[in-house]
Amino acid sequence: MPLTKSWKRFFLVASLLSLAAGIVIIVSPSYRNLAFLFFYSIPSNSVIPIPHEPALILLGKYYTPLLVAFVAVTGALLACFLDYKAIHYAFSNSKIAKIRESDVYKGAVHYFLKAPFFAILIAALAPFVPFYIFRVLSPSSGYPFKRYIVAVFLGRLPRYYMFALLGTSLSIPSLVMVGGGILCICIYLGTRVKRHLAAKPRQVIQPQPKSPKIQPEEIQLEEVRYGA
């Protein structure tokens, strides 16, 4: 099957970025960790649940926070393309498409359809919002990829910058403690958000109005009026 234009562009960009990262690893050892961050950011921002916040905080102590954020978001955008294409293809399978019937999916749809772009942006920005929901929701609902990736970029860049900036004022032991604490808080808040989304469809469903009951007096009047 011939490659589409979007896949050709992806392979070209990914190859150039990977080549640049490889050159940095060989030629400039002082920036080697940033190259590793680029490669690490691809799986950690994909369907594989690998935390990346501690790495951003740690590298923010040794490099410019904005540079750390740009390197991490570059890898994240490559992961976005792969996820979008893979999920879009997967939802053509009827068994996988049954995910649309889950309460969490329906709850996410409730918010997503109101303002898709801002829903993706907020989910990409806030560390306590489970982004995997919107990672699945965007391609499965047919939301345009260009808008999706712009929203992810605008959300991820400031988020990564804030985590990297946090590392500039902390010692190594503090980084470990703060990074672990942030990870635990994100897991807790993410669980709460997931429960809220799962409960949303049940809140939206309203009970059907009951038909008015006819009182006995009204029945008797009807019989007198139309009986004789």
C-alpha cells in the first residue's frame, strides 16, 4: 500500500530530527541529555504510560527551561501523529469501537463537543486531566488533525516549561521528593476527573415525564357527557 503524503512528511521530519539528536549525542556531550529527552518524550506521550514530569524537572536544573520544553514538546508532537493515525485506524474495528459505549468516553464527549479545541488544550495543559481520553476521542470523533496538534502544542509547551522551571530552584533530593509528590497528586486528581467523566452521562440523562393521571371524577364526567 503506497504511503500517503502525511506519512511521507512524518517520516521525513522524524528522520531529520532523529539524525539531529544523534549528532548532538556524538558531537556535543554536554547536551546529550536533551537528545535523550527527545527520544524519551515520544513513548512517554503515547499510549505507553511513562511519566515524563520528573525528567523535565530534573533537566530544568541543568538547561534553560524553555529549551527543555521545546525539546520535549517536539517529541510529544511526533507521538501525537502516531497515536492519531493508529487510533483512527483501530476504531474501524467494530470490537474496539465499542469503547464509545463506555461512561468515561461519553462523559468526555459531553465536554469535547462543546469546545473541542479548548478541551484538548486544557487537557494537554493540566497535569491532572487524563489526556489519554482526548488522545482517543479526537481521532475517533473525526476531529481535524491540524487543529488537534496545534491545541496539543499550545497546551504542552507551557506545561513542560513550568515543570522545567520548577527544577531551577530545587536541589536533587528536593527534586526527587517534589517529582514524586507531583506524580502522586496527578494520579489522584486524574482518578477524580475520570470518575467525574464516567458519572456525567448518568447526570445528563433525564427521566421521562410521566403521563398525567386522570382522576376518577374526570372519568365520571366523561361518561356522563358522552354516554347517554
